[in-house]
Amino acid sequence: MIRMTEPSKITSQSVPDHQPAAGGIAARARASVGPKYLSGLNPEQREAVETLDGPVLVLAGAGTGKTRVLTTRIAHILSQGRARPGEILSVTFTNKAAREMKHRLGQMLGHAVEGMPWLGTFHSIGGRILRTHAELAQLKSNFTVLDVDDQVRLLKQLLQAENIDDKRWPARMLAGLIDGWKNRGLMPSQVPSGEAAMFANGKGGKLYTSYQERLKILNAADFGDLLLENIRIFREHPDILRQYQQRFKFILVDEYQDTNVAQYLWLRLLSQAPSSFTSPRLRGEVDLRSKSGEGDSPQTELLDPDPLSASEARRDPASGAREPKGPTKNICCVGDDDQSIYGWRGAEVDNILRFDHDFPGAKVIRLERNYRSTGHILAAASHLIAHNEGRLGKTLRTEDQDGEKVTVTGSWDSEEEARGIGEEIEQLQRQGEKLNEIAILVRASYQMREFEDRFVTLGLPYRVIGGPRFYERAEIRDALAYLRVINSPADDLAFERIVNTPKRGLGDATVQMLHDHARKRRIPLFEAARAVVETDELKPKARGSLRDLVAQFDRWRAQREVTAHTDLAQIVLDESGYTEMWQKDRSADAAGRLENLKELVRSMEEFENLQGFLEHIALVMDRDGGSEEDAVSLMTLHSAKGLEFDNVFLPGWEEGLFPSQRTLDEQGRAGLEEERRLGHVGLTRARRRAKIYFATNRRIHGTWSTTIPSRFLDELPAANVEITESKGGSAWGGTGGYGASRFDDMEAFGSSYSTPGWQRAQANRNRGQGGRGGGSRGGFEEEASSFSSSSSSPDFGSFSSRRRGPLTIEGELVAKSTGTTSEFSLSDRVFHQKFGYGHVTKIDGNKLTIAFDKAGEKKVVDSFVQRA
DNA sequence: ATCGGGTAAATTTTT
DNA sequence: TTTACCCGAT
């Protein structure tokens, strides 16, 4: 493994201290040297943009202008006339990233960007290629892309057919295995026999095979297939591969550290210059291109004579195939090994670590100037990540001021942690910080609940980022299933999904008999249904509703010819009773689901027709655009990648949670390093303030357990970190004379105060100041003092106690003024945005206790509910 | 066929 | 503590 730990030299020439607000003297000076889109780039960025020939790896640390480099590079290629828009392959992982790039390109180039047909995600581009050559994968070009849910359902059926107990061998597990194989580029025949045998006493490989067969029959592909089938086609049809190799003069890859083996292989194949290996005639074309200045860089002559064999053998041991060898084209991969956090999902950090072996002669450019975070934050993040061994090594630096130190705060338990953070946020808000600039980043999503509860109580607006994506939501998949059945009567999975949604009295028994029928006669379920309603095999009731359903679909299909696809969708949703089903639903999210359905119909307008819509929907739809309201963001560390905030809160830095015990158990040292990278990602999200927390007691799955501060805390540099007191603790902890009344109030109000953890905290509080036990707390304080002497600086302490009292009181007053007049009375029927319908069981000023129909009893501030 | 209760299991999740 | 799934009762 290559190690490149020497920091690259940065000359001491002056650079703008902020990312080009375009207009510094230096910027203007450079502007005269090249096209104006190049002005404002620092020397490394500029090199990354201008090094067009041969393989380039841009190691772009957090906040160093990665996207800027990528988009400017495209602009540069175009403006130099090196390629037309359609000759640049530019891949990202997320639709969001692809959109962002399109947007920024548009700004840079004017409106000429619509013609970047090959800028997209791996999957959407793979899907597009696969549709073009679908028949070579035994598919039709209108094949369906299955989501995970469909995938699992299909596998369940296969397990049943094989008489395998799907309790002992869950379909989900098999789906995971198959997905893993596909991520590694393995077709059924290539799966190492040991692994294939792992599942269901040796039936794993066979199941993979029959799963693939089933997919073809259903005219469907899963996400993995979108790339894997590309690879297969490229290997089996060199002429087709050559066609793409010739088309793509330049390849750009975003977030290269997250690529898996399949994506790597796909890129490998595409990135090779069309070579004489397959066709002598091409020789000429290559030479021609060289002459016109579009050939490969001179470095290619120094190539490892057999660049592929080593990596191929390593990555793809089961494959006897060797890719044709040829010179590497102009591929530019941008990434950051220190932000590789998707190893558990198949990403191979090795891809980036071995880049210059895989792409010999590669030029490696490091972007180390960070334009995001202040000094202390950057130093803390850098020191933390420096504990990793498997990295290429970068040293992030900033010319910004040091700013505030990173704080580390201990609390007694996770509730105190949530309270403390809640108060700090209110304080920041008082100081004029926008809630939009505040984020809480957690390791595991179950940590979010406590914050949500707290914020609901405080009436603090928040928004959860992540969670199920738009098209993964049940209502969206249901709606899509209806449309899929209309579009393709052979789509059994879609038919099965909606045959009894809404309830039509067509249960398992009916579906089972349809299956039998379909299998016997080798026809799709839908056709089986059509046949079965003509017989009297079904009970009259089921027969009737099934006949109606078939008739409805026939009608919709007929309407399809004469109705716009958006209208058709609306008609289907209404006539099927699907809309009505949610209208009648009383749960909290019913309204949101109806809204989502509207959004779905609206989004169809962007497509020509139903077919086009269905082809792209699975790949292009993502989470709905966040609302514009000012709110705190709550998300996992994973979903924070790529985002940035002025203020970042990082709770739960405890052994077992972060780093996650499970990752440690399963992945060992590699897992630890990935967790550490996660910490690095978290810290580098912060522009001005990063605040870390740990609790001594945490409730995990309902039971309390004592935890030890995370080892990562010890790895933070003393000089950049400050240890502070938990304010959540001292607020009720009796310092400052005000605590007692506040405490009483809280106790009366919050049910959480009777938990064992709190009781322990209370007992402990009597022993030490502010809830602190006498120092026997996981040994953190001893270690803490070794890296900072500024434990709870007097300044901060007096500041906070001086400010806290009045502030909180003001908060009370504000809250009371809105509700003391008791808008509500006992047993009123109310609706809450998050918890749905319920009735009031208790009133305490503006605070209501409400028994929700679905969410149980909760306490909320009255301004958050409305009369139902 | 559907509802309700009881029980096991429980990160992270770009497509 | 919650949630998803299975089984038994209606």
C-alpha cells in the first residue's frame, strides 16, 4: 500500500484568505494570466483544473473547494475545445451532487449546460447505458428498477419455493449478500464458493442465480445490476465498450473514496483508450487524436506493463477475465480518503489509496487549504484523523483566525445532554445565530428521539434530515406500483404490492392462488387474475373485487392513450380508492402522505410520458426539498457529509456508541478507522463552533447503561479543546438561586424526570456540585486535565450564569403569554404536526398533556397543536 | 380477511 | 423503549 505522508509544499506566496470572493488583488493579478473562470483558484486548485491529460487524483480535504474544482475543470475542458459536452462523462454518487454540479456549471457557462447528457450518478448513467443495450442482458429497454423492498419480496418468494425457513435465513440477509456480491462486481458464477455456501446450507449461490433469472422474467433490474450488467456487456462486447471509450474523452469522478469494486471496474473499462487490442483500425484514430492534442499524456509511456493484472487479481479473484490493456485516458477522480465512511456499504477505501497503482502515471494533487472552518476546529479535526494509519495523508490548513476552541462537555445522562444542548441552542439564538446554521450530528438515528422530544417541549423548530427518501415512502411506492402495472402488466411485484392496497378483501389466500395459476400457465399475475375471475375458484366477494380491479386497469390502460400522464396518475389514485384510504387515515403523517402524492403527480410533469417517468423515477427522485423555515437540523453523521454549518453539536461521544461497538466487532481496526473518519467528517462540518458531548449514562433500547467517554476525545489536541460544564445540568442543578423553582416546574411537567437515570443523577447531585460525582466517572476527568487546563473557565461560567437566568425567565414569559388564557380545555380534540390526533388530558399553563391516538401520551406546548 | 396482542430484535443507508 | 412481525381469535 502506498503511503504518501509528506505534506505537499505550499509556497509562501500570498493567497486570498477566503475562497474567492472574486476581487482580491491576487485574484485580479491571476485573472490576467488565464480565462476568467480560473481566477480566484488557488495554485493547487488551478493545477487540478488545468492538468487535463492522463489520470489525475485530486485529494480534496474537507472544505477545500472540491466541487469548484470539478465544475471549473469541466468548464475548462469545454472552453479549451478539448471536448464537447456529450463527450464528458462526469459521475457523482447522489442526485443532489449531480444537480449541484449542473447548477454551478450553468452559472459558470451560461445556459449551455443542458447538453451535459453524461453528468449524473453512477446508477443513472449505468441505467441509461443498460437501457440502450437491454437485450444483451435479456431485458427490454423499459425494464423496471427494483427498490430494496421489491428485492426482498422477490427473494422471499424464492426462499419459499426452495422450502427454506426464512426465519433462520431471512430474505433481507440474502439481499444484503447479493448486494455485497454485486458491489464487488461478482456475477453468480464468480462468487467464491465459500461465500456462496454460507447462506442456507450452501444454497446461497443457487439462490443468487435463480434471483437473477427471476429478474429477467420480470423484466427488472436492481440497483446493483445497473452497473454489473454494464460491466458484463462491456466485457462480452468489446465493440460496444469501444464505442463508449471513444465517446468519453474525459471522465470525472466525484467522491472517489466511496466507489465500490463494481464502480471501479466500470470506470476502469471506460477509462481506457480504445486500443489496438481489439481493433487495429482504431490505432489510427488514437494517433489522430494524439496529433490534434487530445491524446494521452506522455506519462503513459512509463506505464506499468501490466497495470490491470495485479488489481484485477486482488479485487476479482473469481474472474478469469482480463480487461484489454491499453493506455489510460483522461480520468480525474476527486475524493478524500479521510471522508470515506461508507465502507460498510461496499465502498473500497483501497480504490483511492491505490489510485496511482491502478492508474499508473497518475498525477496526485492535494487540496489542503480549507476555506470553511476556523483554526481550532481544523486543528482538532486534523489531529483526530492523524491517528489513522491507512491514509494518504493531508494536512488541512486555514488562514482564518483560530476562533473558538472545540468544546467537550460531559453530562450525567443523555437527557441532560439533550437539555444542555437545547439551552445552548437557545442561547445561540439569543446571540442572533440562525437556527439554519445549527446542526446536531448523531452517530445513530435512535439518538435523535431525545432531541426531538426536547425540542418539541421547548417549542424549538427543528428538521430531521435523512430518513426514508421520497421514493422509498410507502405511499410513493404504492402509487408507483399502480403506474407500473398500467405500464407493464408483467410487473408481478408491483401488482402484488397493490392488489390489496387499499383493502379489497384480496388477502394472502387469493394472492397465493393467483401465484399458482400464474406459475402453472407461465403467465404474469395480472393475466392470471384475468383468467381466474372467469372461473369460480374464488369466493364471490373476492372474485367480484378482483374482477373490478382487472377492469379498472384495463380502463386505465385505455385512457393512457388519450389522457396526459399526470392526469392519468391522478385518476388512478382517486378511482382506486388510494387517495381516499389516506384521507380516512387518522395518523399524523396521513396529511403529509397526501401531500407527497400530490408532489409525485406534480413531478411527473417533468417527463414526457408515463414510460419516461417510470424509467427515471427510481433513480432520480430523492428526498423532498427542505422547507425554508429557520430550524435546527438534526441528522446522522453520515448524512451530514457534504454539508456545513456555523455551529455543530456532536453528542454521544462514548465508547460503544461512537465508535460504534458493532463496527469495532465486525470490522476491527478498519472499522475503528472508519469511525474516526466519521468523527473527522463531523468536526469539519463546522465553520465556527464545534461542540462535543458525552454522557455517563445512556438509555439504549430502553435500558440504562453506564458508558465510558469515547477514545476519540483523548485523541483531540489539548491546545484546541476546552472542557466545559454541562449547562443542562446546572440549569436545574441549583446554582444561581433560580434553579429550584425551575426545577420544580420541570419536575411537575416532564415525565422524564422520574426515570432511573434521572434519579441517579439527582442522588448524585447531592454529593457534588452541578450533578458531578466526586470524580469516579470513567476516568475522563483525569485524562481531560492532561489535554486542557481550562476546565470550565471562570469567564464562561459567570457569563452563562449571568445570562441564563434572565433568558430562561424570558423564555417562560414568552411561552406563558401565548397560552395562559387556555385556548384548550380538557378532552379537546387536537391535531399535532408530528404526533397526529389526540385529546387533551391535562392542562398546565400553556403546556398540554395529550393522549395521542397513535403516538401515546406526550407533553407539548399548546402553540404546536390545533383544534381538530 | 382482518385485527389485536404477544414477542424478539435493535447502526450508519448516496442508488 | 419502540417497532416489526407472527399467530391466534373474531
